[in-house]
Amino acid sequence: MSNFIIAVVRSLVPIIVGWLVGLLAAINVHVAPDIEGGLIVSVSTLAASLYYVGAAWLERKYAWFGWLLGVARKPVYGEHAAA
């Protein structure tokens, strides 16, 4: 698997998790319609960010937690990267 695909997968998984959390929040939270969209986007963004930071932190301690980001292998950048 190429480094590009690994990087894309490891970026998309937290976004999808955040999106799902935002959907769940929209179901369970009843607010004024004019602020609902902004609240959902904010909750989704916060959830995706916290998910990525948490998974990356766990991965530093225990490599197998990398699967929480979709691919356990980290992409390699720079001179050492294979095409």
C-alpha cells in the first residue's frame, strides 16, 4: 500500500468518526434550528480531532492502536519514502 493511500485512510477515518458523532448529536440534542447546523459541525470537528489525537497518542505507546486510524502503518515522508 502506498504512503499516499495510507495517509488518506488515516485522515478519513477520524473524519468519518466525527461525522457519525455529529449525526448522533443531531438526533439527541434539540436546539433552535438557526444554530443546529453550526453546532453539528462544531461537535463533529471536535470529535474528529479528539479521536485522531487520542488514537495517535495511543499508537505511540502501543503500535497496534494504529488500527483505530484505519491502517496500523504510519506513512513515511521525505527521502526515505517509497513511491
